Amino acid sequence: MKHHSESDTETENSVAQYRHLNNLVFARPSSANLISERTQKLSYPASLTYTTASTMQFVINSGSEFVWGPSSYLKCRIGMSCAGAPIINGSFLNLFSQIRLYHRSGELLEQVFFSDILANIKLRYETSFSDYVKLAPLIGASPVPGVPGTPYLTGVVLGGAEFFVNVNLPLSFYLGVFDNHSQFIPSQLLAGARLELVINTDSAVQMGMTNINITSISPVLSLDCAKLYDEASKQILEESADVQESGIQFTYNTFFASQFKPAAGAINIDVLQSASLTEKVFLVNAIETYATTQKYKFLSLNPAGYSYQFRIGSHYLPIYAIQDDTEAFNMAQIAFNGAYNQYSRPPSHTGISVNGFYNDAHEDAINCVYATSLEKSASNVALSGQPTNNSRLINFSAQGTAVAFTTTIFLEYVRVANCMLDSCVVDR
């Protein structure tokens, strides 16, 4: 009887396990939620309005609440005039040339140069077609990624009279702190932080706009705030007070950017940044002397033929030189986690909103981003990137380039902010 009883118990346990797999469990669900209240809070800048070539400044007043970065955004009411039909290459993400985020202790969390160029790359290579459709009316984007066109805006008035439009710019396009999809931004990191956004100098040349004259910008930060239950808040507060354990750790990606003007024929660039954990490196080439809407036309190295290769230390990526835009586009998709069937479970950022480096249906669609992944694991294992230092630099070399370019190169790497009550130490 005992043996029979043990066998029945094993059978019941086995059936119970398989019921979960077969969705045959009919019990009341229990909530694992630790959030007592959620609301969208506004944070106002030092000045109510700004003009081009000025710097927006915010002191973020999120208080003791935690912030979910991906759904936080910058609301801008933009005053402008349009003598003729407005044209934009990209979107109103083009507004800012540089963005800085400081902890309240003064520690620099992020400084992103050429943030408008970075936002254009992310809009085309970290955004799917369906996401682009949803984003276009929010950010005033052109109908086709990479093609200068009429921006999605409501309330446009032609003829030169001033009018106002509203755009919502996701902060995740600019700052890695707000692009973390696995952690809330803790109050120890964000409360009292200073955010500075440098506005581009010229709407035509520096922002890729035609017949759009910006007269004023009135910004407000909208933060997706969460109030924790007391027990969870108390536990996190105790952890952040533990200086011996370096407080609590918030992990995020950021970008090191530099710009060059190589002569026609060849490019040879070293990325002069030391980082303990890198993820990818990518670059774009625009015409050397910008004109209207040309800053964000990312040109091919040479449609007639070229070769390029990335290198980190003595390790070549790939081991052979790439010599055509078709394979280069495939490498860019792999680097941006958007290649066909690349992972069994895609990450939160997946899909590419452009068809290729050059789209025959739209002759102005030039989206050449040369990129390589620096991850050691091809199966989406987290934190498998490679270190760089003074003796192990990342290098990009190309031969047979068509013309003289303005080349902008970005290195994406990981930072860890160690938050200890009112102080912060950033590990790079």
C-alpha cells in the first residue's frame, strides 16, 4: 500500500507540473506588484522658453519616486513660421546637438555629443516599421525614414505667420539612463539630477529642415513615476546606505562620440575611449559641407566599390574586409539586434524601419550605417562585450571611399552608477 501511495503522489505531482505547461491551472492569481501608485509627473525647466543655440536646463524633481525611463519624454511646444511647405529629414529629435545628465552630487552620468545624429540612427535602426508609424506624429517625423518630407504636424500655417505645434520626444532616444528596460531609475539616482540639452544653432543646416523657422521652444519633462510600498522603499533605502557594498547599482548604456573629416580615398579612425564593457561601434558619413536636409543623409562609402574593416586590438571584425553595401547592411542589422531570426527571443529593441542602405523607391533614402557588434556571444547573452583601453583601441579603416566626408562614429558601452544616498560613483 505504501508503494502504491508513493506512486500516486508522484503521478499527482507530475500531472500538477504539466498542468502549468498546458495552461490548465485554475487558481486565483496573486500579484507580485510592489508599486502603490503610478502617475505622470511634470518637471519644469529653468526658463519657460528657449531659442536656437541656447541650452535647456532642468533640475529633475521626481522626489522619492522611482521613474520608468522608456515611457518618459520631453514635451515641447514649438513656435515656428513656414513661408512654404515644411520639409524635414528625420524628425524634431534633430533639435539637440548635445545632452548632459548630472547626478545631484555633480557626478556626470552621461554626456552625448552629436545626439541629433545618434537619434536619427536609432530612429532608423532600433525602430521597427510599425513603431515608426506610431512615433511619426509624436515627434514630427517625415513619412519615410531617411527621406526628406512633410513632417507629421497638426496646426501648420503657411505664409510666414507664427504658429505653434506640440511634439513628444522620448528621452530613450538620447540617454541610456532612460533606455533601461530592466530597471526602474531609482530616486537615489534621478531626484535632483541636472539635465542640460544644447539646442542646434540653425534649423535649416543643423536640423535638416526646409521652410521651417523656429522662433521659440517651451519644454516640459514628463516622467512616468512610481511610488513604492513602504517595505520595498525601506529595503532599497537601507541597501543604498550600505557604503561598503557601494550602495545600489543602476546599469545603463551610453555613447562616446567623435567626428572626423577624412579626405577622399581612405578613412582610418581610432576610437579613443576606454571602457570595461563595450556593445557595438557604428559610424555614418555625410557630405563634408552640410546643406539643408543633408546632415542626416548617411552616404555610402562608395557605391562603385570599396572595402572596410573594424578592429579591436589585434582582433578583426569581421576577419575579412567587407566590400559591398548589401553585406554591410546585414552587419548593421546584426549589430542593432534586428537581423532576420537573429534570436529565439528578440530583445525589446528589434526591427529596422529602413529597407536597406539605399531604397530604389525613394531616391533620397540614404541610410548607410556601418556597424559591428562587439559582443562575444551571438545568442543574446547579456554583458558579453569586450574591454577597450589605451593599448586595445577600436579602429575603423576603409579604402576606396568616394568623396571627402564628415564621419561621425559612436561607441556604445556599459556604465554602472553606484548610488549611496546622496552620492554617486560611476564605473566605466
